[in-house]
Amino acid sequence: MPVFEYKALKSDGGSTNGRIDAGGRKDAMRMIEDLGLTPLKLVEMGEGNGSKPASKQAPSSPAAATPLKGAAGLKLNFNSNKVTFAALEDFTRSLSSLLTAGVPLSRALTILYKECPQPAAAAKWKEVHDFVIDGMPLAKAMERAPDVFPKVYVAMVEAGEAGGFLDVVLSQIADFQAREKELRAKVMSAMMYPLVLLTLATGVVIFLMVFFIPRFQALFAGFNAALPLITQVIVGASNAIRHQGLWVAGGLVLIIWWARRWIANERNRRAVEKVLLRAPVVGPLAGYLAMARFCRMLGTLLGAGVPLIGGLDVARRSLGYQTLIDYVAEAIDRVKKGETLAASLSNCRGIFPGSSLEMLSVAQESGRLEQELLRLAVVTEATLDRQLKTAVALMEPLMLFLMAGIIGTIFIGMILPIFELQDHIK
């Protein structure tokens, strides 16, 4: 039977070490809890040779505890099932509630993975639980699953653990996730109609090129005359799509793959981001989105008790654009030198306009910085919502005009030779 070495917390607050024979990790956990202890570490030592049961096992001295070796050898088993955003939000809020109620972290994680209805999420929560039981900090355990816990999430948990207010930070993360979900839904709903129009226009053009234009080609072949240039271009495009369509599609896929590889380069990504942030319509929208996320994140962290430097370091990771992250990194250095937050962020004109910086300056002087940051986040989100609606309202007629222009050009190109033939006959 396997032997487990454990470190546990006693009811009086002290810690104890010992060894226990059990059929597996779950049995060992249950037996330790039956002793009235809260397990902190549990390491499998190998097969035993009839050691005494746990109820009679005398706890060993702290010096006899062996080094931690379970956490380093564990690996997360990633499967094809993704943990949903809703499951992560529910996990975060439930863990915060359990910790606030005084439930130990290990027991709270046990409750969450046992009661989770989603198998993929339950497996992840159990893996995090096992890492924590083996002595790993919660943030480090979450860092082992980057496909589930974003870097900003892990950074906030790490700040909460270091400051001793993990339950508060988790509650703030859950609120932040709810706001992010709402903001993402607004952006997606605003972009849905233009995407539908673009898909419809693409489908109509492909139908005309593949099925409509070839019917005219037989008619044009009997003209024995040169076709107008526009008709030649359209017929040539139709032939290319019908006969080399797979090659064209493969070329597009290859171009997209190459573009993604090219943008993956840090210097190239920064160059693309600079162009994007200076674009007429997309640039301001990206700036409003970055400002809303940054202000909400920093205000949330300051409200949870995270120091300003630590809050800035975590909040800058939520910006999404490496160029803006670099600007905030420079601002952090200036804050460390004693400058105010508003003065330090003055070089981030791509995120903060002058009026916002003035508001932050006054708020910091009056001790209302976190409230002002959250208020700015709400105002900026409302502005972003209006700008999105305006952009979509302008995009709709533009897309319709583009569709009409493409279809009209194809129609004219097909009809023009018929008119020229009619003039030739006259």
C-alpha cells in the first residue's frame, strides 16, 4: 500500500507532519481530514511495509519532512475540451465566496472540482488542487494552465496571495470578468451585421463568377470580335475561380499563415500595432477599449489593496497591444522615481487624453484615485459603445455600396458586349 507523507494544519493553528498508509491520494486526504487536520502538503513516498494506520501514527518532526517532489513532476493533461469563460467566472466567484466564509483553500478547491458539472473544467480545477496540496502557491498552479487562466488573471491572484487578500482579489476578478464579457458582447453584436453583409457579398460574387458568367461565354465566343476590357477582366477572373479556385484558396491560406508568422515577430507586431492605432476609425476604437480595460483593472486592484506599482504592472498586461504596454512600462519607471500617476502617463497619449490625465491628477491628490479610475472606465465604455454604433452605422451603407458596385460592375461588363454587337449590326 502506498505511503504518503503529509503536512497539515491543526485546529489550534499549529502545523504537524506525518506519514500515512492509504490506497490513493483521495483516501489519504479523507483519512487526514478524519483526524481533524487540514492538509497542506501530500507527497507519495512509495510502497509501504505495513506501517501503522494514520490514527495511531505519531507525527514526525518538521526536520524529517522530505523535500517537495510531487509538484515538479506533475503535468497538466490538456484535452480537446475547452474550459468555457462562464465556467472560469463561476469558479472565480465561488472560490472567493468559500474563502470569505473561512473555508481553507485546499478544501474549497476540493468542493469546486467535485461539484463542477463540466468535465473539462472539473479536471482543470482538480489539477490546480493537486498542485496546491503539493505546496505550490495558487498563482503558480494556475500558471501551469495558460489555456484556462490568462496572464492577467494569474498576476492578480499572485498579488492577492502576496498581500493576504486573495478572497477580495478573486471577487474583484469575477466582477472584472463580468464587465469584460459584457464589453466583448457589445463589440461582437456591433460587428455582426457588417460581417453578415461581407459574407453575403462574397457569396453573391462567387455565385456570379462560377454559375452566371460562364453562360455568357458561349454567347461571346460567337461574336468574332474583341470584347471590351472590363468584360475580358471579368471573364478572366471567372475562369481563374472556376479552374484554379483550389489553388487560389490554398494561396490565401498560405498568405494568412505567413502573415501570422510574420506578426508573431515582436518587432513586426509593434510596427503593425502602430499603424493600427493611427488608423482613422480603428485607432480611436482600439484606444478607447485599451483605456477602459486599463482603468477598470487598475481601479479594481487598488480597491483590493494592491499597491500602485504592483497594480500598474498587472494592469498594463490587460492592454492587449505591446506598444501600449511599453508606454505604461515607462510610466511605471517614472512612478518609481516619485512622479504622480497622471504625469507618468502623459506619454501614453494613445490611451489617455489630456482631460483624463487632469482628472486622475486631481483624484490622486484628493485620495479618490481608485473611484476615479472606475468612473473613467464606465465613461470610456459608454464612449466606446457610442463610437462603435457610429462606426457600424457608417459601415452599413458603405458595405451596401460596395456590394452594389461589385455586382453592378459585373452586370455592366456582361451586358456591354451585347450593346456593342447591337450597334455593329445597325
